[in-house]
Amino acid sequence: MDATRGKLSNVGKAWSHNLKNSGKTLTQLESLYAKRIFNSNFENLNQAQRNTVWKEIVTSAGRQRPSANTGAKAMGIAGRALVVLAVAMVVYNISTAEDKTRQTAKEGAILASSVGGMAAGGYVASLACGPGAFICATAWTFALGAAAAVSAEITFDMIW
């Protein structure tokens, strides 16, 4: 579980921990599937029934959680939509500016700063919020990203 979570963003890790903080032990899984399949305790099962329980445990390890897949797909679509919106706003700002060179540099500085701020926000969130705090991690990520973007815009206007 931790190996799979290593590929996630900080917000994704928090969401993943929120869904399931840690995996179950083999004993817990044996008890769960013995009750589910045979309506009995694992200790009372014969060898063939135990083999069936173990087979179901192995099979269930690869089973996906539909709600997690749907949520991940929705977040992916929302993230792409926000990127498209940001690019559209940048293109609009540059195309309507009187000094296109200055506006291009300004938009680049703002975009780079916001991405850096969001990365920093994700790391701050992992320290401040801890695992499973999806709302807290998201709030820190966006807050520091927005603060970095506003700071970059103010600084750019003062310099150029």
C-alpha cells in the first residue's frame, strides 16, 4: 500500500490515507473472509476451506475500490480543467496586453511562482496536517500557491 502511495501527490496521499489509513493483518483478513464465505471462525475451518479463504484474500488484494477510482478520475478531470482554464487566462492576458513582451514575462513569473508555491504548500501540509487530512492538505496547497502567485505579480510590477 505504501509503495503505491509513493507515486501520489501530497493531496493524493492525504486522500488515500483518509480512505484507508493502513492495511489489515493476515489474521484480520482470515477472520473477515471466513465469516463472509463460510459464516464461521477461521480456526474452525478445515484445510480445504482455509485454502478457499486464502485464495479469496489473494484475489481481493488486486480488487479495485470503485469509489476511489471514481474520485481519482474526477480529481484528474478537475485538475486538467483548471490547467486549461489557467492557460486560457494567460493567453487572454497576453493577447489583450499593450506590451506583449512584458505581459508574457509577467505571466511566466506568476505561473512559475504559483507552481512552486503549490509544491511548497503540499510539503507544508504533509508536516502540518499529517496523513488523512485531505481538506487541510488541499487548503495549504492552494493557499501557498495563490500567495506565491500574488507575491510574484506584486514583485514583478514593482521591478518592471
